[in-house]
Amino acid sequence: MTPAVAPYADILTEIGGLVAGAGLFARFIVLLLFVLSVISWMVMIERAVRVKRAESANRAFWRRFDEAREGRIGMAELADWCKTQVGAPLARLFVYFSEDYWPLYQERRGGEDRLLLGMLARGIDRESSSELGRQERGLGWLATLSAVAPFLGLLGTVWGIMNSFLQLGRQGSATLDVVGPGIAEALITTVCGLAVAIPAVVGFNYFTRRLQSQQSEMARLGSLLADVVAEEELSSESVSQHAVR
């Protein structure tokens, strides 16, 4: 063991000894916080994998969508490709557009354009909310854990300090040798609570920002799909005018 690491190893050994020699309630709090920490890290790892896959699939969708807009592939081909992209939120939105909205538009085109565009906007909002709901699973747990864990640690600390003062009253002496170990033991639970809460807060904020980015991408796709409908309507009007002439 290198000299630089040795002091930290001694500190960890002393902390382990304090936890092992702590009271039953303090050990219960530490064990509970350990279990919550494991669950929290499992949620963050699972969310990180899912968000990374979704962002990668969304980037692939934008490449395909740009190709369709430029005429290099057809919209039907893009729709077929989107059906195979299970983890891509934007692909699911396009599947809704191609399978649910577009046939309805083709059937009712020539009517009130605002109503058709309003139906598209509401449909995109529903699908976006559904996709964000899938991506947000587990974030509520991180938010709750980041708020509860410090209070669990504080509960263990208050309990330990109370026991220290009770022992102080029984022994009738206020020396550091009497009070110090009990207070150090009590503060361990606060340290454990903060060690659980801080990563949960960081993870929650990180995933929230990533989901906000996905929400912006969904709004952008909805706007582009509305442009597709408007362009189709304009082209059909142009064809009709040429036919009249």
C-alpha cells in the first residue's frame, strides 16, 4: 500500500469499526441506507443505458428523416424502418404519423386545414407524453431518495447523540474520551445519508436535462411533420389549379 493511500485506508478501517460497534438502531439505519444506495445506483445505471440507446436511435432517425425529406428514400420506407426501432422515441412518433394520422389526412384532405393540423398537434402531444412517461420511470424514486436519505441519516445521528448524552449523565463526567466515540458513531449515519443522497440528486438532475432535450426533439419533429402536411396541401392545391387552367 502506497504512503498516499495508507491514511485513507486507516480512516476507512476506523469508520468500519465505528459501524460495527454502533448500536442496533444506528446499524439498522446504515443497512437501510446501503440498500437504498444499491437500488439508487441500479436505477441510475438502467436509466443511463436506456437514455443512451434512445439518443443514439434518435440520431439515426434524424439521418433517415433527412434522407426522406431530400427524396433519397420514400416516406413508406422510412415508416417501415421506424417500426423496427423499438427504443427510438422519435421513430414511435413517426409510426403514429404514418399509420394513424396520414391515412386519416388522406381521407379528409381538402376540408378544414386547421382542424387537421390541430389533430396532428394533439396526437404528437399524446405520443410525446407517452414516450416521456416511459423514459421517466425511476426518476421519481431518485427524487424521493435524494430528499429522504439525509433525514434518515439525521435520525440516526440524533438518536446516537441522545444516547451519548444519556451515557454522559450516567457516568457524570464530560471528558472527550467519554463523549467523543458516541458522537463520532452518531455522525456516521449522517455521512451515509449524504453519500446516498448526493449521487441521487446528481443523477436526477442529469436525467431530467436529457429528457428535456428529448422533449425538444419531439417538438421539433412535430413541427416538421406539420410542415410535411402543409407542403402536401400546397402541392395538391397547385395541381388542382393547373388542372382548372
